[in-house]
Amino acid sequence: MDEILNKPIKEMANMEFECSCGKHHKIEMKHIYVGQGVSSKIVDIVKEVLPKQILLVSDNNTYDALGRAVEGKLKEAGYIINSIVLSRQGDLVPDERAIGRVLVEIDDNTELLVAVGSGSINDIARIISAKTKIPYVIMGTAPSMDGYASTVSPLIIDETKVTYPGVAPYAIIADSNIMKDAPFEMICAGFGDILGKYTALSDWMLSHKMNDEYFCHTTETLVREAMNKCFENIEGAVNRDAKAIGDIAEALILSGVAMTLSGNSRPASGAEHHLSHYWEIDKISRKLEHPLHGNSVGVGTVISALIYKELKIEEKYGIKVPSPEEIIKLLDSIGAASSPKTLGIEKELFHRSVIHALEIRPRYTILQYAKNENKLEECADKLTNLFYGEE
Ligand SMILES: [Zn+2]
Ligand SMILES: [Zn+2]
């Protein structure tokens, strides 16, 4: 029944099955390739779509890392390639400007988008694909976030973060030989985003217990198994071993697949993400740099785990969350930030975020539980003292 659990990621593409949760699950993506040397698969995928013309989207870093090679390979295979390299001053942001820049390059003959990059490039390609109905293939260059297989596009519009509905990519290609050379902070960020699944899954379970919210054990198991694989070889990730980096990429993509299965971001995003979004939105509104998504999710996971411990959720409801110490140890072992202070979150912002992050979106998490129990302010005070001291 839950055959998906025995399948390699490649075979999950295009899969449909009846699940023990009672739902009929369907994965829309046609292909998922993760591993060493899989970027060569792009030629076969393009052959299948038979486009008249391809728009290749990258930025100046990802063009050098992979885009140029892909462009060459597809030209060699006889396709007409229109290549746009988004230049970045500082970080590339998926905003009106970048989206508009790509849109003007699309003409009637464009029948496929090939996006080469990670978070921002993927978000840009996804919203354009959703609006134009032109399919897109994402060729990941960094295992930095779990958005590859997601179906929503978080964009920066009017200098605020807004999430728009998008589409699943036609195919995902994650070549670990390319990803292992990504900036190390991006690898750390991906690791942090994976770590966040611990508390995301616990929040989902908590809501299942408290509110009878729909829950899928198969989806949970899928995410947990992928996650554990990454934690078994952190040293490999630190040494940029292609296998370990491939495991991180796979867990991130699977977490996107899990969202497709549950029909929302429940298995991938809970209080740790709300905290991270709260910090990010606040920094954007003040025109300040903010940490990479996965780095703040990692710290959000520590905070969430501390609240789980403080409110004795395991004792009361049998929902197991790793101890904050264990999560800090995992973050430390890869070299990622493990406290809001080292992440660059100011004391006042931190205190405010614990109380108000639940307003980011209506979703029951440990923060909502704490609020309902009249414990949220107390948690905010305690945690602020823990990380920033009394003064
Ligand atoms: Zn299910
Ligand atoms: Zn995330």
C-alpha cells in the first residue's frame, strides 16, 4: 500500500498510489534525478518535450557552475537556446525586476524553461511557468533549500515576502558533482532546512492530536528516513563528499515531494519556519541583509525544540522531539549557526518573534499551543534571557 517507501527517489516521479492515510497521492513531476553526473539527463528530458526553443535562465554564478555547460550540450544537440544570465549585485532576489527581466525574453516559440540555480532562480522560473504554462526543468546547483519540488513561489513583491501559487517542475535534476562545490554556507543552509523537519513533523502530529488535523504516516516516514540518512554522514558533508551532498539534496527534494503528498507544506514547515519568516520579513522591511533561509530555520528548530521541552510535550502527548542540545550539536557539527544571537537576530526582534511569529499564517504549531496555554510570553522571556542574558 505504501510502496513509495521502498522506491528510490527516481521512481517516485509521476507516481500515483492509494495511501494508508486514506488519500490518493499523486506526484506531478515527470522526472527526478539526484546523483553524480545526472546533469547529462537534460538532453533526454528535452528530447521528450520537443521544444522549438528553450529559454535557459541562470545567474552569473550558476551560469559558470553549470549553465554554460548545459547551454553547450543543448546547442550541440541542435536546439535553439535563448540564454539569460541574471546579474546579481549582492544576492539575486526573486522580485518584480528579476521576474520581469525573464518574462520579456519569452516569445511565442519558447516551449521550455531550463532554470539553472537554487532558491531564487527556482522561484522565478516557477512563477513564470505557472503564469505562461510553459513547463520548466530545474537543474539545482546547491543543496540549500527544500523548494525544488515544492509548488509555491515565495517572492519579494513591494519589498515584502509574498507566497504565490506556482506549479511543480517538469523535472528536477540535482547533480551532486555540481552541488558539492556550492558555497559552503549554502550546504549548511540546506542542512538547517532539513533539520527543521523534526519540529515541522512534531507540530503536524501535535495538531493531529489536538485538532484532529489530517495526518499521513507514510509522508512522515518518507521525510524521517531521508533526514536520518543526512545525519549519519555529516563529516562527509563537511568534506564535500558527493555522496553526502547527494543525500542532503535528496532529503530536500523529498521534503518537497512530501508537501505534494499532503497537499500543503505541513510535513516541511512548522513553528521553526514561522520564526524564520518573521525574522526575514523584519530584516527586509528594514532593508537589512538576512541570513539564508535554511540557516534561520536551523535556529528556529532549536527555539521550537526548547519550547517543546519547556512545555513537556513528550511527557504529556508522547510526541518525541530531539532535545535542543541534540539539535545544537547537529548544527555545530556542520558549522551552522545554532543561536539567534550568532545568526544576527537582535534581542528585541527575537523576543517579539516568539510572541508574534504565529501570526505569519494560520497554522497550529507549538507556538499556538503555548499561546492557548497562556505560556507564550513566559517562553519568550525565558528564551530571550537564555540567549541574550538579563540586561
Ligand atoms: Zn498518505
Ligand atoms: Zn524551508
